[in-house]
Amino acid sequence: MKMFLDNFLFSAIFMLLLSIVSASDAEYNLKNPNSEKERLLSTMIGIQGIVYCKSRSKLTPLQGAVARITCEGVDEYGYETESLSILSCATDEKGYFIATISPYEVKDQNRRFRNCKAFLELSPTEACDVPTDDNKGISGAPLASFQRLHDKNIKLFTVGPFFFVPGQEAKSIPDDGY
């Protein structure tokens, strides 16, 4: 019986120590090197890109096109919440667009965003209105690297270029489409 109690006591102490080590290890895992990819966007960000009409081998900047930016939402505890989607300003005569996201513009101040992607949303002309997945214009171009604009306090991401094609040239678009 004494041997049983000694083994039981040893097992209980071992399990207690193991749980303490596991708990402290979990704290260290929060700061692993992969956390940079999963970091939450907590400052003002800008997304820029260019949209073209690609007809055969000719590229023409597409004025008036719109891109969509979608981000996963997470609450203060890291649980998934509703996502955020915004539209860029319409592209200028050079096909350039920009969109900005500020966490201060969101109703719930405890919500943060991650895994943001840019998509082609709208072409201004029926002559060139079929989106392509070049540079992930349909499936979503992830916002990966950025440059910091210190004077404007913004992280600026660049995506694309994105392309629309005329309907008759859309044979390269998958059947499941956009």
C-alpha cells in the first residue's frame, strides 16, 4: 500500500510539474517567428495597385476600375469575428488605385484585422470587363510586404498589377469563374 501511495504521489507531482512547464511553454510559443505572418493589423494601412485592360498583347490602363480589400476580423482574444471589406477609389487615367484601412474607423475598437487580400471588383467598361486571376486578381492577392511611410504614419502594401480582358478573350478564365 505504501508503494502505491509513493507511486501515486510521484505521478501527481510529475503531472503538476509537466502542466506548469506546458503552460510556460505556451507563453513562449505566442512569440514564435511565424507570428509575423499572423500579426494583427493595428495601424493605418494603404493598399495600392494598377489595373489594366489586356487585349491580346496590348496593355491599356483602365480608368474607373475598382478593387476590393477583404480582411479577416479577430477580437481582442484572437477569436474570429466578422470580416471587413472595403472598395478602393476608382482607378485614375493611369490605372492606379489606392485604398486605406484604419482600425479607428471601425465601430468595434477591440477588433483587429489580419490576412487581408485584394481582389478585382469592377470594370467601368463592358468592352473589357472579365477579370483574370493573373497576380491573384480573382482568388485574392495577399498583402505581404510593405513599405512604411513615416511622414504619413502608414504601412503601404502594393498588389498586382491586375488585368481585365474583353469577353471574347476570356478563354483563359476558369469555368467556375469569378
